[in-house]
Amino acid sequence: MNAKINPRNRRKFRFENIEAWQLSRALNRKIYLVSKKFPKEELFALTSQIRRASVSIGSNIAEGSGRNSDAGFAHFLEIAYGSLMETVSQLFVALDENYITDESFDELADDADLLSGKS
């Protein structure tokens, strides 16, 4: 069968209902948008690093949701939190290098702060 699955009618994975994952997805989108404006010489450095850290947040929440114990899930939430802190630290680098504005930093840091309370 080659028919496309309508995403609105498909079964949702457990992690899609987790507010922290939803917030991480939104933060990740903003990180990708802002990092598109980083200098080309940062493509394999800060751009890559901040994107990987940001992606890791939601990925670990999703992976943890598939564990069969609260302890297993909590372990992956801790890893996601670490990736969130890594992302914020890299935002400071972007700010210090004038790759992002104070306003952009504040918005992203506020988003990260909101997400940190959900993890």
C-alpha cells in the first residue's frame, strides 16, 4: 500500500501527549530558525552543536516515554534536562558573539526556562 497516512488520523505516540516534548519541539524549531543566521564558518561548530543539543531534548523525552518503568523514564528526562542546559549555554555563546540579539536570547531563554519546569 502506497497511500499516504493522514497525520491527523494516525495513532499518536505516547510522547506526543507530553507537554515537555511539545515545548521542546517548539524550542527546537526556534533554534533552527535563529541558527540559520549564524555565520557560515559556524556551520560545523556552534550551528551544528546547538541544533544537536536542541534535538536531543525532545529525542530523550520520546525515548524515555518508551521505557517500562518510572525510573527509566526519569533517567531520560535527566538527560533531556542536561541537553536543555547545553542548549542554553550555547545560546550564551551565540549572544556573546553577536549571532543573536538580546531580544532573541531572552525569548529563547524564557522558552527554555518554561521547558525546564516541565521536565
